[in-house]
Amino acid sequence: TFGYYGIDNAKGIEFGTRALELAQQIDFKEGIADAYNGLATNYMNTIEKQKALEYFQKAFDINTEINNLKGQANNLGNIGMYYYDVGEFSTSLDFLFRSIKIFELLNDKTGIANQLGAIGNVYSDQKNFIKAIYYDSLALLKFQELGDLDGSASNLGNIGNLYNDLNEPDIAIKYFKLAIDNYRQLNIESGIGRNLLNMSTAYNAKHNYKKSEELLKEAIAIFK
């Protein structure tokens, strides 16, 4: 059911419903929670988005019943992202911080890093760029500890964008270059192109229009 998320949500919901029925027939609690979570994830991209919250909550309730802490942490994080999607930022932060507390109990660095990055996104949308940089930087440190180049690259790019928003193009450029280095190691062209575009914006802010145009052309060549 997760495999269809963002590709064919209707198909994901169909398979998720079938998985839920099968898990309920044999009273497989963990499977029921997973099916609810999968259904919720697919409903996030539909006009029935409200159902996502209902199913994430059902998944959380079952994971609480069977004392599945990692499942609870994931569900809380997903509920946090639901509220982020609907613009209820304060509620979103409440759930994301609850998620982090459980991931910390489990010493799950990947879970902690992902939620820290999500918190950074919330603060960014609130235009609280200083707090966003703080939490994205914490996420970056976790991803670096894990040797996760993709997670590191994503947060480096996010921090670069935040410095662009703060009208600090020189600092932004440093982060975009680091992000590009990571994406080149991973051979992820879309990440390279995205950060080249963002770096072009930073050079434009510095009135270095020649360099800005060079980077823009380089990015366009990647996306062709």
C-alpha cells in the first residue's frame, strides 16, 4: 500500500483496505496498525484528507495497545505532518515533539533526524527562519552521524534556502555547495539541479548576474 503513495492513491487505498480486512480476520494487531497507517498515508493525497487523520489515530491507538513504541512514534510524526499539511502549525509541532521523545527513548537516530527536519519545515513555513535553521542543523548533525548522505544533502539544501530567506546569500551558497557535493556522490541529478537553481538565486541576490546565469543554465541542462 505504501508503494502506491503519490503514484496511485486509489490503488493504495484498495490494497490497504484488503490488507486491513485480512489482518482483522486473524486479529493480527501489528498488521492492523500497519494497514491503517498505509491507508492514512494514501488518503493524505486525496480530497478525503480528513480520513488520513482518523486512520493515523487508529494506528496509534493499536500501537499503544500492543506497546509498539516505534509504531507510536511514527504515527505521532505522521499526525504531525497531517496538521502541517492543513496549516495547523502549533498542533503539528506538538505531535512532532511527542514523536521525538519516543524516538529518543528508543535511541532511533534516523527517527529523531526525520522529525527534527520536519520541525524545521514547520518553523520555515511560519517564517521563523532562525528556529528553522536550528532544528535543520540538529537534523543535519544526526544524519551526518548516521553517514546518511541523502538526509544530509536534503538538510544542507534546506538550510541554504533559509539563509537565502534571511538575505544571507554568502552563507546560503556554502550550504548549497555542500548539498551539491553530497548529491554528486549519490549521483542524484534532481538534487544537484535543485541546489544549482537555488544557488543561482543566491548569486542573483549578490548582483553577480553572470554567475547566476551560468548556474541557471547548468541546472536547466540537468532538468532537460
